[in-house]
Amino acid sequence: YDCFLQITNGTLDVKKLMKTWILQKGFPLVTVVRKGKFISVQQEKFFYRVEPENWTSDASYLWHIPLTYITSNCNFTHCTNAYLLDQKSGM
């Protein structure tokens, strides 16, 4: 736990983030869509196979997903950006 705090310089609530991964069943599917210069991300619970008679809404499932990305405007030395997806969609 202390190592995560050091890596994120205390800017990320690691305990809160990890609870979303440990206390929920399953894992998220993250979809990334590019529209021109804009990127949007969306998360939903991943289902391997959905059978209508067994399907229940899992709209309440929400993970805190740390994402990193780079853009074409950087020189690849110190250009990694971080984003925390802690909602259903963002960016």
C-alpha cells in the first residue's frame, strides 16, 4: 500500500481504488472511442456470455481504473499522461 502511495505521490486514493477491484465480482470492459482529436472512454461489466433468462442489470458496478496514455504532441521522453476513470464514462 505504501509503495502505491509513493508511486502516485499521494495523488491517488489507492485504498478506495482497490476496494472497487476486490469487493466486486467480475471485471470491467473499457471501450475507447476516438472522434477527431477527442477520445472518450466508457466502462461496463464484462460478460463472457449473456443469456437473456440469466441477465440482470449490473449498472451499479463501477471500477476505479487508472489509465495512462501518450499523444502525438510529445517527444516520448516525459509525455505520459494519467487519467483515473472513476465514472461510467469520461475524458
